[in-house]
Amino acid sequence: MNRSITVIGAGPAGMTAAIRAAGAGGRVLLLEHNDRVGKKLLSTGNGKCNITNEHMAPSCFHSSCPEFVEAALSLFGKDDALAFMNEIGVWTRLRQGGYYPRSAQAPAVLDALRFHCDALGIRTLTRTEATDICPARTDGGFTVRTNHPERGRETFFSQRVILAAGSKAAPKTGSDGSGYRLAGKLGHRILTPLPALVQLKSLPAVFKPLAGLRVDVRAALFCRGTRVLEEQGELQCVDYGLSGIPIFQLSGPAIRLLEAGEKPEIALDFVPELDEEIFCSVLLGRREALSYLDCENFLTGFFPKPLAGSFLRAARIPLRRSCLEPEESDWRRLCRAAKEFRVPILGYNSFDRAQTCSGGADPSEVDCKTMESKRIPGLYFAGEILDVDGICGGYNLQWAWTSGSLAGSAAAGKGGPL
């Protein structure tokens, strides 16, 4: 039997679900409220589209239900994603751990998805907002009510519905959180959506002099003195706080803690390649040879001047004194400041600056093998609408391919993801 399937949301997860469903014999209608499909996909990987990552593990994802993510990835992982790309005509290459299209252009991946949808006879309607999903009371199936700026209100009936309407991150690409409302009206629990992969706010008085600075660090998230998570990479200082990939990686859990009433901190190690004792020995051993330098310039070989000034102030060492004047204990204080520069997290940027969301539809109410709702038979979920968010590096697109493939195949009645 060729099931009729409506997919709500034509992002990467929705298009993957549509392709899998149609490829398994389903008659697919794909609805998108933007004027074109896949708008958000174009910005992934800085426009180069990081498809997936060589290192694929459940620990690279955040969710209220980590076992859900692990089970889904075991059914459709990195190799399956690469096979799917090959199937739709995208030749991939590995670069610094990430897989990208050979062309290094996100539009190439979007075009491949669009062309495959067309080839499978998938009917795609843009500028079509899904306003309601109504399960039929008697013979099963769903009525999907929509609104179009020119055609007005319309109603579509299908035997299955896949909800892939995205999150609230990057609203300029059309992510308005409407999927949460649709899922909530059907009785699904929505865990409060919050920005993730986003900049964090701290003390402007500290960071304004450092704005524009880029430096490699090890960053550790702390709460009540306990280390929660650690990342390493290039820190970018902005006038209100912290940015850069390691901060993005920590932002989701940090924001969750902040919203729970906690007082999270990030400890920055600006000399991650040396332990504190060795770093201190190196500094102390250089003083005689560089005795002609003042304290600020003595640190030039280690840190940019604005950063050196911050550490000297933290250690209460005058900038213009000879580097021979401070006691060993003073330099040890500076080493401690450079190795564990504590930053209180006071806020975060909004959804319009976030790459993804934490929170969303509760995964415990969804079957991890099929993405089918445990509450509403015939309703499936795919993509960012679920409470699953990955770190930087192709993990959120991997989740789109994984959840979309599982949902599309299951909705069409096919047992496996391929």
C-alpha cells in the first residue's frame, strides 16, 4: 500500500524524511512556510555545509534522553549519512575531521536534495504554513490545515504526518518555533527551548579591553565547584563576554544551568600546553635574561598585551615595574590567573544569534527506532524540533539525516532506514 504522507518543514531533516518516504513508495506532500526550501541549510559550516563528522559518538549530543540519541545513531550513523549523500549525488571529502561536499558549497547539498525530491515526484508547497494537525477520530490519518498568503486556507488529508518544523534558532531563516505549538496541541511535552551554540555574556568591564582578541584556550564549565564539561579551541573575546567554538560547545549546558537558577562559571586556561608548575618555572627562569623589560613587556612572548595586562592586574603586579621586582609568589599568582581565569556567566545572546536550540519535544515520548510518537500513532518527528542538539562540527546535520531517514522510512512502512 502506498501511504500518503505529509511532511511539515522542508529543512534538511524534512527533505531527508520526504526522500526516504517517497523512496519507500509513499505519496509525499512537503510543506514549507518559507518562500523556498532549505534556507537554514545554506548557512551551515560557514556556508560550506559540514555534513557529518569522522568522530561520531552520542557524547557529542545534548539531550534530556541520551539513550534515545544513542539508539537512533546506532541505526543511522556517519557511514549511513555518507551513503545517503552519495545516493543523492553529493561527493564528500574529509577535512580536519569533518565531511563536506567536494564543492565546499552548501547550495550544492541543497540542490541535490531538491533535485532528488523532484525526481521522486514529491509535491512541494512553499509559503504554506501548517496551522493545525488534527488526528481523524474514526478511520485514522490526519487532517493538516494550512494557510497561504494567496491561496488562503487549505486542508490536506494524509495517513501519516512527519513534523520537521525546526526550532527557534536563527529566526531569519524561518525557524519560528511553530512546530513546538503544533506538537504541544497534540499533547506532547515541550521542554523549554533555549539558545545553544551561542555567545555567552559576562563582565563587560573585563572583556571590553579584550574585544577582538583570538587565542587558543582550554575552557571548562563549572557549577558549584564541580567541573561539568570541558572544551578546547580558539576563544574569541567580544566586548560583552565570550565567543568562539569552545564557548559555543559549552553554551547549551551553561544556559540550562543559568535558567535553573545556578551560577555557572567558565574557567579559561590560556596556557593549555603547559601545566601550571612548568609554566611558572619558565617565567621565573626568563627573568634574569630579560631583566631590561618591564612586567608588561616581559609577557609579550606569551600573551597579547591586553591579555598580559589583565593577568598582571589579577596578580596585583604593576605593569611598568621591572620584571625583577615582583616576588616569586607574585608570579605564581599570575600563573594561576592565566591557567584558571574564572569568568561568571551572566547571560547569553538570543535565538537570533544561536545556531541551534536545546530543549524541544520530549524524546522520551518518541520511539527511538522509528521517530514515531508514543502518544499519537502515525505522527513522526525529525530534526531540531526534538530535544537533541549537537556540538559544532556536523553533528546537528547528522541528527537531521538520522532522524529524517528513520522517520521517513517508518512512515512509509519500511522496516529499516535504507
